[in-house]
Amino acid sequence: MLEGKIIVAVATGLVAVVLLVGLYSLYRGGDFARSYSNKIMRLRIAAQFIAIVVIMIVLYFWSHNSSAP
């Protein structure tokens, strides 16, 4: 089960990093924000989707393994 927790932590950490990069982009503004804001938002949405799928898979396997004797 430790492997599942590590995978969930990595997926959640990836979302946090992308979110922080997006916030930095908004803070910096100018050409950097114009060039990368939309791309970073798309990357954040993809990372969130992947994180949700990973969490659901880990929960699925965790629920099936915990019911075993």
C-alpha cells in the first residue's frame, strides 16, 4: 500500500508544481504570461485529470486488497 501512497503523492505534487508555475506566470506578467499562461492552464488540467485517475485506481485496488482475509 505504500507504493500507492507514493504514487498519489507524486501525482498531487505534480499538480501543485504546475499550479505554482501558473501563479508565477500571473505574478510575472508581460510577455512570459502572454506566451505561457494558456499552455500552463492546459497542463494543469491534464495533470489534475491524471491525478484523479491515479487516485481512483489506488482507491480501487486498496478497497479490494483490504477486504481480503
